[in-house]
Amino acid sequence: MSGIPEGEAGPALRALLTDSVVGLAVWNTDLRCVWVNDTLERYDGIARERRMGRRPRDSLTGDADELEALVRRVLTTGRCVTGREYRVPTEAGKRRDRAFSASFVRLHDTDGRTLGVCMLMLVVTDRRWAGDRLAVVSEAGTRVGTTLDVMRTAQELADFTVPLIADYVTVDLTEAVRLGEEPLDRLGRSQGRVPKFRRGGRASVHAGSPESLWLNGEVVYVPETSPFMQVLSSGRPLLQPVLDPSDEAWLADDPARAAKIREFGMHSLLILLILPIHARGVLLGVAVFVRTSNPTPFDDNDRLLAEELVARAALSLDNARRYTREHNTALALQRSLLPRQVHGGTAMEVAARYLPADAEEGVGGDWFDVIGLPGGRLALVVGDVVGHGVNAAATMGRLGMAIRTLADLDLPPGEVLTRLDRTFIRLTEDEEEGGREVATMSATCVYAVYDPATRRCTLALAGHPPPAVVHRGGDFSYPDLPHGLPLGVGLLPFPTAELELPAGSLLALFTDGLVEERDQDIEVGLHRVGRALTGSASSLDELGTAVIGTLPTTPPPDDVTLLLARGR
């Protein structure tokens, strides 16, 4: 403090203790901590009470024994150590620690006697990123976009950039990223705010960050005059080195958010960097980077690195967005086709089970239906469109609607499948004439009509496995029926066969996923299912669960549908 008059030394020392950007600690000649400032506590999170009177190994992070040996060496030799890397672990699960630069010097009094060792710690602002940027972006490619889930991709971007760039990061998605919910613009207005974002991901060095009060997926309301909207309208990043709530006009109408900024100490040290996320011409959202504990303002080097990371993540986010949109469409189509519940009315007791091959995605090509016909009769339908995803679901939806329309005509089962075959071919031709590339697709179907008055079932197969019949005595059989060709071939008509179903008989219609096994002959699967159908069960629902439970693997390699029907 040489050169500072005595009257000014007190305020200057107090500023060094509380407001300095340099973290300071002093150990005496016994290597006991005798002084520490508030800044060091903010940097590494170790409270003053845990340091005072303790040795370096008990009051510093990292390799404690090595640090204590270093302090002892400086105390003994008097040689300063400068620019030593000092790392502070972040929250569990974070791969990158926060990096600081620590220097150690020996202290003397006016007579030259050794007083101890002082550590000075500064945030590494650096500029190591200029040379390491390629490695950082490359690493981001392995850690961001590991799945086709929009929310997880956004969270991975937030996790990767904390604390690498910022102390707190959010990724907020625009209307372009639909997750199957109501459009954001239809959610209404509230107190001059417009819901424009949906929280996609967040990460913070410190728990309880202000924006963390919002949950992932929740709508985020922002003023129209806020920097968020400025970035959306301009399409350009916004670098704002210092954010002072009292100087920001957009916060005047948002006192709750301004209060959060003050409450969490995000005043002159808060640095806000907002980047638009662009991919393939679509504005997907904004990534917000904030510094709180780190007092160094964002600069152009930070911006360049952040832009590269966000650009890399944007492609993964857009892939996830496209996949989510297609997946939700396929689910909506399938749910519109598959009945929530099946009812056999007064004719039959019925139960159904559906198990997609991909349990996580839940979209397959199988479908089933139960349709009431005139005279108390009942139509039973099970079909299988080859393939998965939106194309298979769309085809399945069209066939399902077509077969319901054909059922209203009350035609024989063979005629129903013949007309369904023509419909299938016409749909494919319409797609080709429209200039669209159509993947080769086929489908199988079984259509059965049960008459409770005669206890007879007439049915036709289009390349589909024959149903199983379980007789009242407990025996099962697979009737020898003409299979017919799959839908889409259009060469031959589909013959109609007839079965007698005495009182108490059970009819089981299913797709090939229930009986086919990759390493077994199909006869093995048919026998397994037949034996399960003869088991004791209090209801058809319970029996259906038991049959599905015999599958060798779950989820199965192919979609599985089972429709059980017993005459009342």
C-alpha cells in the first residue's frame, strides 16, 4: 500500500477484502490460514470458516497435497510461483471444471522477516480458446445431439456450455419447434407479455438460478421489448457486456424478473449474450449465456466460440425437431385408427392387445378393429402394413377408414378384401402420379364376420396368418384356409371361407409378429400361442395378457397385435 496516505488505506483495504476481482488468501509461517477475502469464497465455494486456521490441504480444492507442498516451497525458498492452474469442480455430472490462475508470493514485514505466503487467484479469461476452439467444437459434436429428442438435445447444449462459457445458460425454443402441444401463439396474452418461447434446456453452476424456477417444456413469457425479441426480429446475436436492471427499459414492465436479477446478485457483474439458433433457414430459438460469479465480461472471443457451438447444436436440434414432428404425426394417425376400447355388443365378448416393436417410439404398422353390422353381426379386422413410421401409419390409417366404409356395404369378406386391394393400389398410383417417391409397401389383412344367430364365422385372408380356434374342451387348431395374396398385388380375388364356432369357442386373430421368431420355425410360435390360448383365465383381457407374456423377447422384433373374440 506504499504511496497511499494512511487515511485512505482503510477504505482501500476494505475494497480489496470485499469488492476485488482478485481472490486472496494468506497463510502464516505455520501454514495456517490467517486471512481470506470474500472474492475467493465466491470463486471456489469454500466458506471462510472452513479456511481460517487450517492448512492449505484443508482449505483449497484440487490436489491438496501438491498445493500444500507448493505453498511450503514458496515459504522456504522465497521464489514466487505465478500462473499455476487452479481448478474448481462444478456440480456433479459436469465434465468441465472452472479454471483459475493462481500465483503464490512470500510476504515480509518492514524488517525483512517472513510473515507467510499469499495466494492471488484470477479467473482465466483467456484466450486459450483461440487455439483450442477446434477441439472444443469437436468435443461438442460428441456430447450434443446424442439422441433425436428435442428437449434432451437442448439440455445437452446447456450442460456443455456451463461452465465452459457461462455460469448460467438457457435454451428456449420458438413456435417452429412443435412438441405436439398447443401452438404458443394460441395460449393468449397476459399483462402485455406474449408467450414466445418454450423452455428447452437450462444449466447453471449454482443451484437456484432465477430462470431455474421455470421447468423444461414450460412456456416462458417475455416482454416484446426484451432482448429476446430483438434477437428474433433481427436474426443477429446480441452481446451486452453489462446488464443493470435499473438501466433497462424492458425490465421496467417486468418487476418480478428485475427482482430476481437483484436477488441473485446479477447486477453489474451480469453479462448477457443471446444467440439466435439457425439451421436450414429455420429460426429454432435462442441460447442465453449469463455470467454471475465470473466477473469477466463476455467479449468477441467468447461470442465466436459460442456461435460455433450453437451452430453445431442447431443442426442436431433441427434433426430432432424434424423427427419429433414426424413421430407425433405417426402417433396421431395410429391413435385415430386404433380404437381406445373394443366392444362386441350382444354378439361377442372381445379383447385386444397391441405391442409395437419399438416400445419407446410406439409407432407400428399393425391395426385392429371391431365393427357392428346389421342383424347383430360383428366384423373383426386385423391388419399389418409392412414398415414403421409416418408412411406406414398413414397407409394404415387410409386402409382402416376404407375397410370401415366397405363394411357398411355389408359385402362378403372376400369382396371386402378385393375392393380394399383396389383401394391400396389406387393410393399407391396416386402417390406416384403426384411425382412423389413411393417406397415399396405391402399389407396383409384378415376380415371376419360372425353371425350370433347361426354361430358361423365367414372370413377371408389377404396374405395373413390364419386365426386360431380354441374349442370348449380346451383343444386348439389353426383351420386350413386359403391365404390369398397380400394387398397391393391385384391379381386374384380373395376366397371366402366359413367356420363353425360352437358355444364357448374362442377365435384369436393376430399378426405374424406374435408367432414368428428369427431363429425358430413358425410352427414353434404357432404351438406356443395355441397352448397359451388354452390356459385358464378369468377374462379375455387376462388371457390376452398371458398370451403376450409368452413372447421370447420384449419388445418383440416385430409389431404384435392380438384380437380375441368369444360368442356370448
